Amino acid sequence: MNKKLSVLILALAAILPGCAQVPPATTHSVTLTWTAPASNSVWTGCTTTAPCVYAVYRCTGSATTCGTLSSTAWSEITTPSTRPSALTYVDIGVTGGTSYTYTVETVQLNTNSSPSNTTTALVPQTPGSPTLGSPTSAKLNKSRPTMHTQKTEVASITNLHVAGQD
């Protein structure tokens, strides 16, 4: 199919009611939230002079198969420049039908805390394609053209002469 025709078909499908529409692309994500660590007698907590950011780690599989954070199965999915200071992170680098396990570390003044507990998320598969059935009804919309009549003068024949028949 040439490009102009396919663009025309997509444009018509977008504006004509009842035409099939192209669905939006499916994207998967996992949203993580956590609580800030509490200060204690040894650590004063996150402050404006010593703010905290969070390093987010991901492993494909369950916590059992991932092992400890020191395992090579884990990867930090944030970088020092993208580590959130908020208590949430959205992982958009995931695939449907896959389990991911996450852990988070607090980072303050380039020092990492020990890892948080882990949590596992199973990302749903992409929905299957629908199957079209036969149309249940079809309708033909007829519109009658508007007729415009004009008054025309018709000459009457008063004398008929056919050549060669005198």
C-alpha cells in the first residue's frame, strides 16, 4: 500500500463515525512508592543542608531468584543525575508478562544506606487483538437530489416538409 493511500485511510478512519480506529500504543510501567527513613540517635535524617535522593534497583524475576543486592542480577535503573528526591519512581522500561523485583537505597552525601525491603510486580501482558465478526446490519442512506425545473418554450410545428416527397 502506498504511503499516500495509507495516510488517507488513517485520516478517514479518524474522522468518519463507525470506522475502525487505530488503538494507541500500549505502554507498561511500574510505579514504586516508599517511606523516608526515620532519623535516629546516629542519623539526623534528610535535611535541606544534607538532602536525600533514592537509588532504585531492579531485577528481572522474583526476590528468591534475584538474591541479595550484591548479586549481578540487580541493576540500578536510576543514575546519580536521575535519582528522585521524591518518595516515588515510575519505571517505564518494563515488558508485559514479566516479573520485576525492586529495592531502594537512600543516598545522602554520596553515601548509600542498606537496601530497603523488596517488592515484586508482575507486569500484565499487552491485550490481545480483537476479532471482528460479520456485520449485523447494513444500511443504505439515499438522498434525493433536488430537482430544479426550468420553463422552456417549445416551438410548435405548423408545417412539415420532407425533401424529395413533393
